[in-house]
Amino acid sequence: MAVVGVNHVNVHAHDLEASARFYEDLFGLERIPNPDLGTPTVWLRMGDQQLHLSVRGGEPPFTQHFAVTVDDFATVYRRAMAMGVQDPEPFGHHVYRLPDGAVQFYVRDPAGNLVEVDFPDADALEPGLIEDLRPLRRPQTGVHATATLFLPPR
């Protein structure tokens, strides 16, 4: 037996419509039918996976997050910057280059959920797109320097 993938992620929403619009506007996600779960809920398509938004009590933890991979980083980055949703607070900066060359960019949704936006190749981005792209704050040595967000297929 093996896990073959992630089916969906569920995050909290204070204002369901504001949260749904955030994900539609920033990532181009589309609403799909959802069952009546007894609480206000919206399901969104993320490629072959789903994002579920639910109005429930509580606040999301500050650094807990989920990550999405995008195929057009420049568009998402520009939209996020125009929306003012980049979040440097949890990890000291909002956009990093990883040792494998991938890019991590952090945004915060209207309910306070942290979302990591990933792209596999910083060198493929247009020059000047990200003026403040930084390496991780800690030097990466040994096995840590070989870490990658994008695993090869098995």
C-alpha cells in the first residue's frame, strides 16, 4: 500500500466569498460542486487536486501552510504583489531560492492561511522579476544542500 497523491487540502475561511475570490483571482482556481456538509463550504479545482474552504471557528496557526506549484510564476507573483498579499513575517522574507534552484513565495489569504507558491527553476524566470530573491537564511551543507521540492517520478 502507498499514498499515490494528495486529493485535497481544507483551510478555514472567515468570509467564504472573500476567500473563494482570493483563490480564483490569484491562482485562477474554479469552483466545483460540493456536498452539503452542514457548514458553509466551497470546493475549488487545483489541477487534479482540490482546495476546500470551510467556515469554522478558530484561527490558522501562523506558520502552518500548504504549498502549490504554479506553471506561470511571473503572473502569480505580479498578481500577489499588486494585491499586497505577500507575507514576509513567518520566515523572515517572502521569497526564497532553494538550493535546488526552486523558488518559494509566501502569501496570506483573507482568513489568515499561509500559502507557499512554488516554481521549479528560478533561472527560468524573466530577469528583474524578483528584485529581492534571497537564498535561505541558513547555509545549506551536507545532505541539506541536496534537498529538493520537486522529486523525480518513480
